[in-house]
Amino acid sequence: MKNMTEAVVASYRNGPVTFMEYQPGNGTRYQIVISSFVNLSAEVTDRIGCECDSVLVSLLNFPGVSPMIVKPNGGLLHYEYVMEKMKLRMGDAVAIAILIGWFLDRPAIQWKEAGVEDCE
């Protein structure tokens, strides 16, 4: 697998929204939009069930995949959480968990820890 510098082949930021194209080296290309919830009132964050500085993660090139909210802090971002929230296969969930962990500077499970060599 590629390191994150090699794997993120495109990244564009416009205010609180970031678009990334991510190719981790497993034969899959992910087009991801990450929207940061910044400067939200407590009423709004309570209503949508997130903290200020949480992010909404959406995959553009995977039809039928649900978006997911990830809090900026916390423990290990596990691929099983990503699998459940986004309804992805294990290999794809590991790839997305690694990317989001990197983006938020939060620990995430890695390929070998998940027992995944590739997404095939």
C-alpha cells in the first residue's frame, strides 16, 4: 500500500469543504468530500448528533453508500464503524478509516492490523 502522501492524488479545499481523490494502492479510487461542521451552535450540534469540528464524509463514486459523521477526537477510528455507517466492504472501510484518521490527525486501524492485504 502507498503512504498517505502518495495516496492522496488530489486535494482541494474551499472553506469548510475538502474534496480528495484517494488511491491507496489497492486498485481502488475513492472520490471523497469531507465537510467540517465549524462554528455551529449547541442547538444545531445537538439536533444533528455531532460535535463542533466533526466532519461529514461522503463518497462520490460509490452509489448507494451512506455518508457518515466522524468526531474530531476520540479513540481509534475502527473500520467496523466505517463499515456499519457507510455500508462498505471491509477493504474499502479500512481504506476510508485510514484516510479519515490521517485527515483528522486521529488514530485509525491500519491495513495489517485489520488483516487486509488489499480490497479484492
